[in-house]
Amino acid sequence: MNTWLTNLGIGRKNPGVFCGEWRGGGPALENVSPVDGRPLASVQTATEADCAEALQRAHAAFDRWRLTPAPVRGETLRRFGIALRERKPDLARLVSVETGKILAEAEGEVQEMIDICDFAVGLSRQLYGLTIASERPKHRLMEQWHPLGVVGVITAFNFPVAVWAWNSALALVCGDAVAWKPSSKTPLCSVAVTRLAQGVCAETGADPALFTLLIGGGKGVGERLAADPKVPLISATGSCEMGLALARQVHGRLGRTILELGGNNAVIVTPSASLDLAVRAIFFGAIGTAGQRCTSTRRVIAHESILHDVERRLRDAYRSLRIGNPLDARTTMGPLIDVNAVETMLQAITRLKSEGGRVLCGGERLTGSEWPGDCYVTPCLAEVPGNLPLVREETFAPVLYVMPYRQFDEAIALNNDVPQGLSSAVFTNDAREAEEFLSVCGSDCGIANVNVGTSGAEIGGAFGGEKSTGGGRESGSDAWKTYMRRQTNTINYSSELPLAQGIRFGVDA
Ligand code: NAD
């Protein structure tokens, strides 16, 4: 076993359930790296009995944790941030090997975990309520925020550690416990992170069951969490199909959700734009994580007068790409997550041609000793006349569609004319276009940027999207409020009992 894996507490065989102690009685998942197709390690999945026991312990941990003052809860997050700083190189390496994303991006992902821990420490002293002017004399009207309970966090493969951290850091300072169901494609990252958390709990005295982990082979464990009436909030990240199935289940029992689902993100490039900036942003947006980010740039809507210039520059950028081992510092694009993802991409390109799209470059499987394991492809750049049926769907792979527009209104309409509503951007030096894009009749997405690409959000802002992206918000700003329950209080310190709205009732009538 490699030293860096041992440093993270990963062995050849790993238990996949943590509830204060490690266990896992279900079948083993054999995890294979997309980098070279070789087995990495095996992880034991959770049985129904494991889930029941783990959730019971998480509830017991919550009962105590909610009584711990929030700034003291923040101390566990502060120490966790320090542990992440110390283990950043090893953890980033694991993220890279397990997902195929290049090391620089994997380091960025671990940095996001550190950033949200820092944010959570500050937040632990800022869980403010309000006092509100009461209409009754000698009455105080106020709002306060209380912890919710055990929060279920279901994550996707493409951000195997950061998305958990966005949710968990906030949920934990808010006084909740967390039960994490990671993607079965990236179980080792979740084991490594949970081991790190376990070490921090040993230092601070926090109950380790606050960091419950439940690895499942398919969607079973996620469905188990979704159905459990004692899990008041499920934060789920993944495809729109998953979100729809999960929402039916959780909303069917009137539970709460934070849904962070698929994107179909566009960049509008106007005639006044700096094409240098625009093309660099589009290139990163389309190629980063091999096109497997929820915020990946999938569509470029370019003014017809500059369309061919944009296409030429993008083609040149695509030719400069180095595709290969993501651990090699010279590599700009690693493999897709698995062989199925490659098949899905190739099928989409065949369909694109049948719908009237034209491939400008790329879209082929790479084989040979430089690209072992069958998961490497060349990214595809294609020209389309508009939002073809395929273009309206999210193909989770490096396929970028370029389409023309004439009037700016038309560009905004094209931006909005897809089911998803996550991220969007305009490149322009025209203040009126920029303002129009951000206005009430502009982009309908949760994220709308000016001269900044669609991909690579900071943790300080609330993150999430509209329409079939699910409407959830997590990470910064006031996203913490979703992890708490709001309570409105009226306190009467008079010797009368005046009713609201001046109602006179019974003896007072
Ligand atoms: P996926 O939908 O296949 O799986 C996501 C997670 O949901 C996994 O842990 C999976 O086991 C679980 N799951 C699947 N069906 C379930 C069900 N019925 N009930 C409960 N849990 C269930 O997604 P993926 O392939 O891992 O990730 C790619 C998708 O995630 C893309 O669509 C991408 O856009 C999206 N994504 C969105 C965001 C965001 O913040 N909006 C971030 C990252 C990824």
C-alpha cells in the first residue's frame, strides 16, 4: 500500500460504516481508479442493521451536541480545518486518483473544505436571530434558530469531499449531526475524510458519531435516509433524475431537502467582449474536471459577428491540451470517471450529428499505453444552430456546443431555454448588456457572472440553482438557515393579556 494512502488510514480492505466505531457488514465495493483501471481498495458497505444502529448513535450524539454552545462547536471545525491543512497533499492525491481530476483541481477541492471550515468557525458566533417591534405594550417579539437533528448528506462522485464539507461544516456548527452517504464511485475519499474527523473528535471530545458515514453499493442507503422520518433534512447532490426520485420520497413525508442537481451552463460572448478573457474562461469551464462539474460550461452563445473567431480560438486551445495521468503536473485533462461515462459521451456525439450538430474537433476515445483503463477521451467542440433536444440535456462529459445569436435578447432567451438553471455568464464590456443579464429579465440561473466563467465558485456566496437544478442553496451567505429550525417567540412582561390585532374576547369584551 502507498504511504500516502496509509497516512490517510486507507488499507486494502476498509470498513465503510462509521458511527463512532468502524463497521460494515454488507458486500464489499471493489474500487477501481479511472487513472489506470487498476483496483485501488475494497470498502465494506452498510447493511440495514448498520444503518439503523448508526442513525441511532447519530441521534444520541445530536441530543448532546445541540446543548454544546455554538462557539465550542466551532472549535471542532477549527481543528478539523487544521487537520485538513496538514493532510492536504495526501487527500488531494486521493481525490485525483479516485475521480481522475487533475491534482491542481483536487488541491483546490481540499482548499474549499478548509475555506468552509474557516467560514463555519466565524459563523459559530453569528447564528443571529432577530428582535421585532411588537404591536402590544410590554411585549417582546423575537426569532431564534435551533438545531434540526440528524442531517442526511448524499454526495455525487465529481466533488467527493468538498460538497460534504460545505454541508457538514455548516450543519455541525448549527448543532446538527450528519449522516453521509457518498457516491459509490468515490468511497475511499469519504473513508479518509471520516478518519480525519475521528481524530479531531478524539482531540476535542466531540462525539465521533456526529460524523456518521454510511457507504452503500447503489442508491439503497440514500433511499433509506430519504425515507427515515427521523432525518428532518436531506441535502442531496447529483443528477436531476436522482433529485426527482429523492424529492418524491422526502417531500412525501413532508421532510426538507436541499437539492443541488444538474446544470446546463452557458456563456454569452458579445461583440464588445475581450475574447482573450472569454476563451480562457470557457476553456477552463469546459475542460476542468474533464467536463464533469455541475457548473461546467456546456454552451457558448456567441454573437454571429464573432462566432468563427471564438470557434477558432477554442479549437487552438483544445489542440494545446495535454490529456493523461492527472497526477502529472503537465496534464490539463485526466480521464472520465468510468467506462460508462465514456460510452454516454460517445452516444451523445452520435446523436448530436443526427440532430444537425457539427463536430469541430475531438470527441474520440483515447487508447494506448499513455491512456490505460479506457476512460480517456478528447474533449468535443461542436457547432449547433440552437438548443437542439440533446443540447437541452446535461451530458456529463467534455462536450461543448457553440451557437450563434443576433440580438442580445435572443442570447438571454437561449441561455434560459433549458430545463436546468445553475450557472451562467456574460462576457461583455457594455454596461447595459451586463446589467440586463443580471436584471429581473436576464439570466434565470442561481449563479450569473459578468466577465467570469460559469465554473469555480467561491465559498462565501450561497451556491445553487433554479428550475430542475433543484432550488437548493448551500455554502456561504445565509445558507446556514436551512440547517436550523426558526422559532418565533412572544414574551409578555406586562400584567395584562392584550390580544394581537386588538381583539377583545370573553371577559374583556
Ligand atoms: P447521481 O445522481 O448518479 O448520484 C448522486 C448520489 O445520489 C450518489 O450518492 C447516489 O448513490 C445517490 N442516489 C442515486 N439515486 C438515489 C435515490 N433514488 N435516492 C437516494 N440517493 C440516490 O450523480 P453522479 O453521477 O454521482 O454526479 C453527477 C451529477 O451530479 C450531475 O448531474 C451533476 O450536475 C450533479 N452535481 C450537481 C452539483 C450541484 O451543486 N448542483 C454538484 C455536483 C454534481
